[in-house]
Amino acid sequence: MQYKHKLLYIGESLNASIPKIKEAVTNHDDEAIKALAKRQEECGAHMLDLNAAVSGQNEVEDLAWMVELVQSVTDLPLVLDSSSPEAIQTALKVYKGATPIISSITGEWGEGHDDLLSLAVENDCGLVAMCMDKEGISNSAEKRLRVAESLYEKTTTAGLKPENLYIDPLVMTISADTVAGVAFLNLMRMMDKNLPDARKFCGASNVSYGMPLRKLINHTFIPMIVALGMDAFLVNVRDQGLMAIFKACAALIGQDEWSMQYITAFREGKLDVKK
Amino acid sequence: MIRSVLTTRSLSSNKIIFQVLVFLSHKFQEAKLDINQIKETFVKLQSEDAKSQVQAALDEGMDPVEILNGGIIAGLQEVGKKFEEEVYFLAELMMAGKLGEACIEIITPHLPENTGPAKGVVILGAVEGDLHDIGYSLVASQLKLAGYKVHVVGVNVPSMKFVEKAQELNADIIGMSAFLVTTIPNCAEVVKYLVDMNIRDKYKVIIGGAETSAEKAESMGCDGQAENAVEAVKLCDRLLGHA
């Protein structure tokens, strides 16, 4: 294991599938969006994910609105999260500053995926690729690895830099499948071997869906996948305990020289997670 | 065992009577394996015990239809209720589904040929562009256990395929799963096809998935929406007049 990509924490909270944000998007509540963007930055997010998809609303306009609004209060780069290529294209037009990540494409090459890929190549920005294809999400680690490999092949051939490809191996809940966790860990091992250059991206909290005390499962799962090479995390950065775990992880995988960030965080009282 | 007890001369007669009583009470308990016990074992999700009790009940000559309805199905309904009350977690509901399937497998060869027709035929799948299968798989399992005949058409299903399958299998209900804001409108497309082909009233159309709601279902001309697999069974029962 090389751990060559720095751990990346992406704030997940500006997502319209969360009822409060859905309301803020529907009513174009500027202040609610701005406050949450600021809050996530203060909590240590490296990037912020923006998803403005509310059915019955105009996502193309809403995502662009959200981008401009968030960029008025923070310089953090953004993840433009939409299943509508048109919404992403429009959002990119108003986007300023450090390169964003486009989220996402899948192995089921649909309309608009070529556009997203060329946008990512032209703008030299990140691209999230999910390990699912027309047959859905396979519960076999080998099959998902094959989807990952074909996505790698397709995107890098088109000119995307490997380090701009964020492969999402898709974390599934252990509530629905006893071996979902094991399959994921095995997939991580295979991806490290076969696709060492690509970055690995995930929404880790899916693993605990339906479980009691989800935090405990999440906090246990994250160090396990960090150890196996996961490096980009779409997470609730407002979870202080989680951010402390990340600091410890970074020190443990040699990404924190002399553990200075860890020690500094300790002195600032940021590792006190009893609250 | 009785003989060995009775022939042990060293035992006092009181002790012998006591031992006989213990033996008989064991015998009595064994015979007491009743339908509620099977149900309770099921509700407690004691997999191995539930399976062996079902087998034991069959061996004892208990009516298989009674074991099925009063034990397994009643147990599943109780588990579903506990899930809705947030006493049981999703993993427990999934486990109960698997246990139910295993018990039904044990019991099926003993069931009379015609235990009555299925409650209805349901087509289930994820709409075009949608690749999530966990949700509808759980719905399929609960519907089957509730007595429905279920045909799963898979993920990423073109709208017309739902219609064709429904016609081919003479379905009662078309159930669609949609998890994304962008794929939900495909549910409306299926309804539109049914209307255009003048067969809308032949089928009940229901939807489910993280981003769906009862209001969306209504606005798209569907007959209902369910939040989870337990509700989906109730919805189908209600739509087909089984409730």
C-alpha cells in the first residue's frame, strides 16, 4: 500500500435529498445554504458536495444558483453532484476557482456521459465513476472490479488523468447483505492492486443504513477502508468524532509529517470527542 | 427410560414417583409443540429452532397449512409489525424474510396441491436509468411470503417492458422502484403508455424508492406508494381488496 493520494473530506450536507435542504432549494433560501456551506468549511471539509435535485423543480437552474451562492461565501472547491448532464454543464459555466469534481458517471454508458467525460477532460477536473452497469450493482467484488477497470480504461483513453478519476466502488448496507462489508473490503484490495493510480471515492455511511447506532458502524468502517486505500470520503464533516478519527488515520498512514496536524488538533481541543 | 427407572431398586418409591413425573412432564412438554410456539420462535428470529420446530411439527402430523399460516406467516406479520414500530431493524426484517423462505421450502412438499390461488400477480422492477435492486428485492420477498406471485423484471427496465410483462403475465399490479429524482418521471411514462393503450384500468400501478412520495404517486396517476416493504404488502392488499 502506498497511500499516495491525500485523504480528502467532502462535506455531504448540501444535498437536496435531505428534507431541510430540499426545502431550502425549493424556496431558494440563500441564508440556509450559505450558513451550511460555512459551517462545513469550519468543520474541516476540503470540498463541498452540491446536489440540487428536487423533483418538480428546475435542477438546471437550481444547481447553478447553489454554486454561485456557495462560492460567494467559501473558496472550497465543489463536487457538482447530479444525474443530469445538463445541470452539470450549466453549473460549470458559472463555476469559479479551484477545479471541481463532476459526480457522476456509471458503467452504463448513457446519453450525456460522453459530454461529462469530455467536460472533465477539457477542464482538467475530477470525475466520479460508480461501479455499476446496466445490470445494476453486482454483489460480487470481482464483477464490480471489472466495471471499475472498464471505467478506468474508457476515461483514461479519452484523456482523463488517472488521478482525476474517482472510482466509487459503492458501499452497500450490511442490513441487506451480511457479506456487503467483506465484499467491499475485498474489492478495495483488488482495486489497490489493479488500479493503483485512480483515486477511490465513497459515501461510507451507506454501510450502516438501517442499523442502530449508525455512528459506531461508520466510525469502525472508515479506518478499515482507509487502511485498504480509500482516499476520498463523502461524509458528514460536522461529526466531530469522525473528523478526529480521520486525523488519527492520516497520522497512521504516514500522511501527517511528525503527526503535526494531529498534535495541533489535540492542542486546539479538536480531538476531544466525548461531546 | 421408564423401565430403567422402575427397575432401579435402590431408589425409594417417592423418588421413583418423582422421576416418573419428571419424565411425563417432559413428554407432555414435547407434545405441547403448538402453533404459537412456532410463531414465537419465528418472531424471536431463532433460525435453527424455527426450522427444526417446523420439521418436528410436520413429523408430529400437524396440518401443514396451519403451520404455514399460523406459524410462519403469522410470525412474519409480527416481525413486520415490529419493524414498522421501529423495534426491529432492517437487518432483522431481511433475516425474517430469509428464514420464512427456508421454512416454506421445508413445508412446501407437504402442502396439498392447491392451497388456493395466489392473492395476485405483481410485476416488480427498477425503472429505466435506475440501478438500485435492494429495495424492490425486499418488497418481492415480503410479497411472496404474503401470498403473492411476484415476477421481478430487474433494473434499468424500459417503460414499455413493464407494460409488455404485465400483459404477458396477466398481472394485477405493476410495481416500480425509482431512487433518483431523474428516474421518477419514468413511472409516469409507464402510466402514460397504459392510458394510451387503453389498458390503464386493467392494472394497479404502485411506486416506491427513496425519492418517491404518496403525492408524487398521485400526481403521476399511480394508484399508490409505499415507504417500505411492509407497507408495500399492505398497499397491495388494499388495492386488490384483501385487506
